[in-house]
Amino acid sequence: MTQTDIQRIKDFEYKFNEVSRVMAALDMALDEYTDIKSYIGDLKDYMESGQWKADFEADERGEIPADIERGVLSEDGLYDLLEDMEKILGRARGI
């Protein structure tokens, strides 16, 4: 075998390993997405309901204890998360 042949095998081995690594990560990510998929509808319903607005206003009035995480109540956090999710799913559909 020539050095060119050896290099070709090395190059394809690298590509093989990278595809294997990414496919394993994608498979795991899809499993995780399947596990939380129902949360997306829950979050959309919450955002569109009057309850999110009421919770947001309660937070603004300081009625929610300081030790409670409330990223979901940030003005743009939930909206941006759902928008990002739609973009990612759109990319996945286009693959």
C-alpha cells in the first residue's frame, strides 16, 4: 500500500468515527426529546393562558418567594424557548 492509500483509510476512519459519534448523540437527544415532548404543549398552553400573566404579575409584585426559580416567568424566556424549539424542529424536518 502507498502512503496515499494509508492516508485515504485514515481519512475515512476519521469520518466513520465522527458520524458514529454524532449519530449516537442524536439518538440520545431524540430519546430525550421524546421523553419531554408533552412538556412543549404544556408550556404553550401555560403561556397562552391567563395563568402565566397572573403568575408574571405576582412575580412583579414580589409575591413569589426569592428562592423559587422563575425563568419561565421572564418576559421573553418562555416565548424565546418555544421559538427556538420551532426553529430546531424546522431544521430537523429539512434534513
